Amino acid sequence: MAASVITNLFYLLSFLVIMFAFMVVITKNPVNSVLYLVLTFFAIAGHYVLLNAQFLAAVHVIVYAC
């Protein structure tokens, strides 16, 4: 049961990363593009949390998103 939830969360985060990255490229307003980029970084940090690398997720968000 728990593996199914983690798998579904992985696919959801993967979908979000792809969609946010796509929005970074096609958005014409640079401010909106940066906001989508930050959301992409948070979704990638979610992947790190799924891999039990919480420190790496925190460093990723602090260094790149802030």
C-alpha cells in the first residue's frame, strides 16, 4: 500500500517538473518564468525527499530557489 502511494507521488512530481519546466520555456513574461522555475526546483526537491535525502532537498531549495 505504501509503495503505491510513493509511486503515485513520484509520478505526480515528475509530471509537475515537466509541466513547470515547459512553462518556464514558453512563458513570455520573465517574472512568471522565474516563478515557474522556482516551482520546478521545489518539485525536484520533492524527488530528493522521496529518496530520503532531506538535507540535499533543503540545500537545493536554499541555494537555487532563494
